[in-house]
Amino acid sequence: FSDPASMTVEEREVVFHMRKIYKTLIAADFDAQMSDPLLFPGKVSDELLQKFPPTIISEVEFDMFITEATRLASRIRRAGRFVGTDCYSWSSSYVHPYAWDAVQQSLERCNKNCY
């Protein structure tokens, strides 16, 4: 929802499609929810970030949200709540639908290292 000129090629290819999905399917009142961190996690306040549980950011290669996810990971790191990031290839996601095995490994690593 930022300027497409600052986006990666992959983000630019889907930005208008994603805007339409958010406006018609996800948000109850898109204009009223533009600052809602439940809809846009990158808009969460620094104060709330400090209350996050230990957090892992999982992404997929050529992710259409890679820039936003990277920015959020940096903010979570500054808040002292960052555990790590994982990036999976499309082929891994294809072999394992939705990369559930990789997500499970991330959660296990978080449980082992965070509590």
C-alpha cells in the first residue's frame, strides 16, 4: 500500500491485485482500518512491539510482502522480540503445501530458544 516505485518487481506485479483483495474481502471498512495493525502489522506501534512474544518472521522466496516483512523484522529486532527469520524457496513450498514442515520447525526452534 506504499508507493509501487519503492517495491520489488514481485511486489509491483501484485500490488493492485492485493489492494483490491484487502478492500473487498479482508477489511470490513478499508478506509477506517488503514492504520489498524491487525490488518497491516507494519503499522503496529513501537510500544506494542515491545509486548510481542518472541517472534519469527517466515517468508517465501519472491514474496510479494518481502519489503514489509523485512521492515517489520527490523522493528521487532529493535524492540528486542526478534528470534529469527526463515525464507523458503517456491519449490519447497510446492513440495510441502504452505511450507507447513518449515513453519513447524520454526515454531519448535522458537519454543526451544525462547522459553
